[in-house]
Amino acid sequence: MFDAFFVWEWTPTWIVVVSTVLNICIRVVMLGVVPGNRRPTTAMAWLLAIFFMPLLGLALFLMLGNFRLSHRRIQRQAEVNRRVLDATRHLDIDDTEYHAPEWVKSSVELNRNLGAFPILDGNSVEFITGYKESLQAMTKAVEDAQRYVHVQFYIVGDDPEYMSPFLDALDGAVARGVKVRLLFDHLGTLRVSGYGKLKRRLDAGGIEWRPMLPLAPVKKQWRRPDLRNHRKILVVDGEVAFTGSQNLIEPSYKRPGARRAGREWVELMARVRGPLVTSLDVVFATDWSQETDENLLLDLAEAPDPQPQPHGRIIGQIVPSGPGFEAENNLRLFNTLIYSATERLSITSPYFVPDDSLLYALTTAAQRGVDVELFVSETGDQFMVHHAQQSYYGALLKAGVKIYRYRTPMVLHSKCFTVDKEVAVFGSSNMDMRSFSLNLEVSVMLLGPEMVAEITQVQNMYRHNSVRLSLEEWKSRPVWNRWVDNVARLSAALQ
């Protein structure tokens, strides 16, 4: 049996020389290429991969190393930002009109500059924690639609119990003359069983649908394959909207293993009325225009009542983020809010894989006396991400962060956090490097004690179903688990 040494010994000298020179050249060249516009940890992870496996590492870097969207998409996003800023200047609330600390107003200004959307008063926000209940509420809204329905979710899947009523409602809306547009992430939905059947059903119902960020080399549609549009938005007639963490799929994600284990995803959605609905509609219109070249922004501007009437007294702001923006909008907001906290931080994130800046912000908050708690799942649904997440527990626990692990077999999938009694944030964005750099996300920032109390009530429910992790317990875990955690942490930085 030939071993590697024997084969290498009998390889012609010129091949050995060329291979050696090529490997050295790859290492030297990439040493000056990889660090450009990347976090030091990300650059180091890529360089390690290239130094250990030059040819394979280079191939992976060329395929996965560019986390930006195409120039056309970035230009379109910049144009949308300019339009939104111009069209909403008259909607800005004077910061003297709402009572909030200066750090809150500073965060509002940050969001305005990065994501373009204004802070808006006159909203009502109702949180829905039941999985089936949120689908039923969305179905009812579609059944009441008169003009249009805009649907945008990362994953869409059909099943008789949970999703068929919603899809039937979309079919019914089309039949009575309502315009129905649907977006789903191409790869996020493609991997769900029954994808072909779902497409045929959408076509049969007359629904206008498009895959987001499609990978179709034949049509010259190609990009880094793990870029995702992770947003979850439903807008009906510009009057009511739903957004949050839940996908349009049954609670076990049509995974046989999850069903056998009794594993379901625990979600948080919100029904929104008031001016924030228009902001969410603009996010949908932007993504629809990216995939279809149809200018929905013009249609929205010419609508009979483009700005919904006030429905409450909640003040809020929509925060879009993703590789189409120059800055990592969500990460910058999260860090700003965490550093501003003086009393309490309560965070729920199913995938918590922070970069250095977020890790320092959280540990610093705990070390300066802020009561910091983090809700995560006891057992994750993604092996590498879960182990990468666990690699940060030691540093967090040592700093004084309280970690609550939601009991197995459930997957705590909601994403939300509160800062003191002033700010609540929820939406589709996790606190991980993927959500900061690779995913298109949408978050909602709400101001005031009322919304903080609502999210706190939800997180108290999570606490009741969780077990607090102690530093002593974590230190006693097997050495093998620590090794896997650290390897996964390194792979998570390959962006």
C-alpha cells in the first residue's frame, strides 16, 4: 500500500519544486490580501486555513471570502437610502418631543444615519409568543386584505396543519383581486423538503413570488453562496405588519429528527400598526426591487394614504442591516446600547457568536456593575454554531454575565433584548458574526418603559423554562467538549 511519503518520494522533481513555489507564493500574496477590510480575527482564521492548506484554503477564500453583495445591489441600496431620507425628513420627531436620555437620542441618530429610517410616534405593538397563534394572526390579516399583501420570510414550507391555512388565505386574496407578492431566501427555502411542490402551489394560486439572493449561474446570478436574506416581514394594505423571528414553516422545521425528539422552535413575533408599518413596507419594497427590477417604492409613494394613521403612542424605529450597507448597522447599534446601559441588560439570542467588539461590550457592562443576563438554548440545532457559541461562555461567566439555557429539546429562536427601562429591540437579527456581516436583517428599536416591560415579561417566561449555568459547572465539562468548542469558534470567524 502506497503511503503519502512513498508517493511524494517518487514524484518528479519539477512537480515538487513547482508545488513548493506555488504554495509559498500563495501564502505570501494572501498575507497582504486577506487582512484588507476584515476583522483581525477573521483575517487570522483565513490565513491559518491558507497556511495549512494553501490550494484548498485559497479556493475557499475565493468562493467565500467576499461577504459583500454585487455592486448593482449595493448601489440600489444606497439609492433607496437617499430616497428614504429625502421622503421622510418631515417625519422626524424633534428630540425635545419625547422624553429619553441623551444616549437613547444618540442611538436614534445613529440608526437614522446608517439605515435611513426616522424615529416614528403613534404606533401600537403587540407581541405574540405562541407559534400557531402568530400564524393564525397573520392568516386573519391576509383574509382581511383589500389592496395588497407583501410577504417576506427567510424560510417558507408547506404542511397541512400550520402553513396550509396561511397559503390558502394568500390564494383567496389573489382570487378576490388583491395583489400578493412573496419573497423567500433561495437556499434557506430550497433545503426544506417539498420545495418543488411549494413552488407549484404558489404558481397555481397566482401568487407573484421570487427567491431572494438566487444562485443561478446559468442566469449569471452568482455570489458568495452563504449570504442570506434572513428578514421576516408581512405587510397587509400598508395598515398592519408582522415581524420578528418566526419563519413560515411548522415548528419542527419539517425535520424528522426534530419531530422524533419533540423539538420545536420558540419564537417571538409582533403585530405592528401605525407609521412603522410603512418603514417595514419600504424594506420589503427594496428587496422586491432587488429581485425583480420593479419599483415598488414609487407605488408606495403614490398610494392614497402612504403614511398610516397613528394607532397608539409607541415610539419606534426600523433598523435594516446587511452586506448591502457600508456599515454593520445592527452591530453598531447593539454595541452603542450595551455600552450605554447603567442598570440592566437582558438579551435573548439563539446564536450568540460575538465578534471582539460585542464580547468586550458585554463583559465590560457586567464588570462595571450592570446586571447582564443572556438567554440561549441548552442544545442548539446547528452543531458548529452551538459549539462556537459555547466557547464564549467561560469569558462571559467570569465577567459576571448570567447565562440561562432554555431546556432541551426546545430551540429558543427569538431574538430580543432590553436596555435599562429605556429601550427594547427585537427582530430577525441574532448576535453573531453571520447576522452582522452576511445576513440581511431587520430589527425594530422601541423606546420607553412600556415596551421594555413587555419584552421583560416574555423573557421572564424564558427564565422559567431555563436552567442557569454556573462557572463551576462550566469549568468541569470534559476536555473533549472544550476542544470542539474552540475549533468551532475558529471556523465561525471564517467570513
